[in-house]
Amino acid sequence: MMDEFSTLEVMLVDNEDLVRRGFRQALGEAPDITVVADTRVGEEALRMAELWRPQVVLVDAECEFIRKLAQLSETAVPGVGPGIIVLTSNALDSHLLGSLKAGARGFLLKSASQHELISAVRAVADGAAFLCPTMTRRLIDRFEILPPPHERSHAVALASLSGRETQVLRGIAMGRSNLEIAHDLHVTLATVKSHVSRILAKLELPNRMHAALMAQRSGLAHLPQPPRAIQAAAAPCPPATRPEPAVRRAW
């Protein structure tokens, strides 16, 4: 959870100067969001992303560039890094699926409202995924981003999860952020992130978007919650301090 002195750092990548200016102005009206950099698509954008290490990157580019941008955030823990939101006028299914395969966690059309734009940034920064309503139905209907048929069936894969991992996956399928899942299960945020990492490894999926769709298609999100074990609520973590912009920091 953000404290009153911290903001979400966002980077804009688009080849049109006027578009970047419009996005910057729209996001600037949110008190908890700061646009730290904006630039055109290209190598300079990759260098700036590596320097600033923003929490969210809004980008309009081909899937190959999105893949390179996602690779900058690769760490030892899958699914951890800045969230990439594709903000585009291209409403083709192929672009949506290609973007998600490349590592994006959000997809918005440029015709999205300011409220939708800000909501997407907040959701992705908090570890969730965000799709514009017009594309959500298409994605569910075309479940082609899951692993190929030769991999394990959904039932077998889901059966490999522990009870706690199943609870965390159910939360992901319901669109809840890591912080919300931690609150629901009375565990720390670090514990939830660890569970998410193990879930992705066991299901052999690249990110939580794929995990959510697998769980939704398998009906996991609609199953009744099992009784929760009685646990002491985790003590709140102190807010992390933000480094100076010029200091390189880990994602």
C-alpha cells in the first residue's frame, strides 16, 4: 500500500509527441502517480527504462519491442518487475495475444477514459492485471495464450498445488492484487509473492495473467472457499523509502 509521501513511477513510450503529452497530463491529475520519463520507441527507451526502473511502463509498440522491455525486468522470481501496459489504437486480437505473450500485464485502447487509464496503472503497479472491457471477452473466448496441448491438463496441473497455493490462485483468478490476497489470508505480502512464484513454476506459466485465465477456465474462481486456518494477522510492513531518481535501483 502506498503511503502519503510516495507515488507510483510511470514511464511513457510512444512515437507521437502529442500522445505522450496527453498521457502525461491525464496521469498528472492523479496525486499518487508520477511520470518520470517519456520517450519514443527504440534503444533510448530501453536505456531509460533500465535507468529509471519505473513501476509501470505505458507503451505503444510492436510485440518484439515489448518483449525486449519485459526482458529488462527478468529476475530470479518469475512475475516480479515493472508492469507493462500496452496502450494502443490497434484492437486486433493478434496484437492483444502477442502483447500478453511478450510480457504485458495490461492492455488498453487509446480511446480509454482517464479513469480507466489511472485505474490500470494502479492495478498493474499493485501486481494485478488489467484489460479494457472490449478486449476481456475476446481473450476469454480465445484461450490460445495457454501452454500448448502437449503440456499437462489443467486438472493435473492444479492438483499439484498446495491448499494455500490454491487459495492464492483463486484470488488471482478473481482479479485481486497481491496486497488484497495477503489481507484476505492474513499473511504477509512477501508470503503471497512467494506463493505466486511457486504457482507459476508448478503450472509452467510465464505470468499471473496466464494463471488467472487457466483458473477461470477451470472454474476455480467459482468454487466455494475452504475454511481458513486461524492465523495471527501479519504485522504491517513499514513503507519502503524511494531512492533518488539518479540512483539505480532494483525492480
